Amino acid sequence: MKHVPTQAEFERLPYRRGVGIVLLNPAKQAFVAQRLDSPEPAWQFPQGGIDQDEDPLLAARRELVEETGVTSAELIAETPDWLRYDLPRDLVPKVWKGRYRGQEQKWYAFRFLGPDSEIRIDGEHPEFSAWRWMNFLETPSLIVEFKRPLYEQVVKAFQHLVR
């Protein structure tokens, strides 16, 4: 059994740098996808790590293509600040080899300009088992509990895009 960090050990761990992407269709609905590695419902927006020395916006565009196949999208907004979430301590040993306490993410909103047929979640390294469009303002209700406060911040930052 892998070691679950004590609270003090947990607080000393760094955050993994990453990006998150809100993809909005012409009807102002958001793309959400079900994680492939979760037995229970675990929907999320596309997101991922930033490679060393990689520009966050370029990382967001790369992650969008890797996770959804989407190339027909234009940037419409970004969060002014980095947003964070903590993993539950018991998950730390199971995620990112136990090196991080959570993620610190820069979030970007893109307008999807292509047809739904462009969306391909069965790429080289698939992360999702299903996807759908949904009301952006309701997305936090689908998200795993420990990420929900971050998703509420993302909705607050980008809600003007769907009004």
C-alpha cells in the first residue's frame, strides 16, 4: 500500500502546473467529457499539464487537440489568475506518482467553430469514454466533489460568455 501523506507532508507538496479549457459551441453550451479511468461518473473539461518551458496558451491548444481532436476553435477569454485545487490526501499516492498536492491551472475559453463530427475522443492516448454539450452554468454539478470549487470559479470567470 502506498503511503498517504500526513497533513504536514501534504502541505509541503507543490502544485502541478496545468491548463484547463472551456470549449463553447455556437449555442453557448460547454463540452464536457467522462473520464475513462473512473468507474463512477467523473465529468470534466479538457485539461492537462504544461510541459517544461511550454507557454500555457500553447499547452491549452495542444491539450484541446490531444483530448478532443478539435482544431477549429478560437480563443475568446482566459482567467486573469491561476486557479488551484487540492487532491484528497488519499488520492495523492495514486496520482502523478505522489509528487503533487493538486493542480494550479490557467483556464482558457475557446469558441468551437467546427462541426460536432470534428470531435474525436478516441485519439492516440484517450482520456474520455463519452462526451456531450451541456449548459455551461450547470457544469459544476457534474464534477467530482474535490474539483467543484475550482469549476465554480471557472464558471464565474467565464459566465459573461454565455449570457
